[in-house]
Amino acid sequence: MNDHPSIPGAPAAGSTLALALAPFDELRTSVSSHLDTAARAWFDRALDEAAARPGLHGPISVWELRLAEAGRRCGPEHADAVRILILRAARADADTLTRVYRQGTAAERRAVLHALPHLVPGPDAVTIVEDALRTNDTRLVAAALGPYAARHLDTHNWRHGVLKCLFTGVPVDEVADLAHRARADAELARMLSDYADERSAAGRPVPEDLYRVLALTEPASGGEHPPGPEPASGRASGPATDVPTAPEPSPHPGTPSGKES
């Protein structure tokens, strides 16, 4: 993963959570301090354009074009943060973010995922997270399991997202609020144990992160905490990842085959 600008109080450098958690003012200051004169002028102009004409205008808005240019203008190491700030300046709501996500490149989709906790207060954009968890792009998977998923992703899909991290190599440090959501989750513990058994039986190493998450599933001494939001009424609760859920062994090595009961 690319290194991101240093942000006071943010997670360690290189963590996608740094972008999802950083206050906008600190993020803008940090980005501006790392840009050269030409890039900073482009960045300021892009933010002004987005603020002056927010929302959607015609087939595509000017600020959407700036999202596509961000990597070339400001460098790939700053592009995620620049795109998040443009989305914020454009006051993008859930519908706009969904449109940008569906039409965007992987880099633009990643920026949308980082922007969700900043811009969408409710569960209206959960379908974006679910789509990202169906991919095998590890940077999208990491971004999808940020603070927005911690607050709004239903328990079934969140569990499968954690397993997706384990078999694609995404560090579980990227999963926001992991300790709280995993606590006292007996079903997650069963799924992790099944995955570990499957790996061992196939002669494959068990990721160290699996044991870290398994330890977190122990009940807290003060009583159990609910692992997270359950699916909303009327919503399908099928897995948001491509983790197989059939009880028979997976045909793809390293892919969990446990099924929630």
C-alpha cells in the first residue's frame, strides 16, 4: 500500500485508516505541505471548483474530472487524500458517491470508500462496501472495512470481510473497531477455527492474524457486547465477499469454507 501524508493522531503511516479517520482540516494541511508549487495550485483550484459547483451537473461534473487527474497532478502517494478532499468540497452524498464509485477506477473507488465515514452519516452507502468486499483487490478490501463498515455493515457480511482479509493477506490492523465487533462473537470464533483447521489439514500455514482475531472473540469480563448491526429488515443477508460458504472443502487453496449456522 502507498504511504500517505503524516497526520497527527492518525494510525501508523501506510494504514488506510489514517485517511478514513483524519479530520479534514488536518488532512488538507498535511497534503498541501507535501505538494510542490504547481501541484498545490492545481489542488487549491480543484477544491474551489468543487465547492463552487457541488453535486452533479450534466453527464459529469468538473470536479469528477479532477478526481481522475489527482494521481497525475499530485502524485500517486497523495492521490487518495486529494480525492477525499475533493469529494468533501463537492458535498457528495450517498447517491453521488455511489455513482462515482460505479463509474470510477479502482483508485477512485478506494477514495470513495475512505470518504464514506466523513460524508454519509447513515447506512445508505452500505452497498458500496459490500461490492468492494466482493473484489479481490486488497486495497479495496482494506478500505471497505474502515469506520463506515464498523458502524453500518451487518454482522454476517462483516465476519466474512474479516475472513477475506485473512486469506488475501490484508492486515487485520486495517479493520476498524475490530476488538469491539469481534468481542464475544462465538460464530466468528467458529469460522476462524474452521478456517485454521482447513489450512492445517491442507499443510498450509495459518496466518498469525487469525490467532489475534480469535483471541479477541473471547467474552469481555463485564459481559458480552453485541458484535455489530444486524441486517436491516427486508435486506438480503447473503455474504458480501466471494468467500465460499458451502460446507465442503473449497476448490481454491486458502479459501475458508465454513458456513455460519
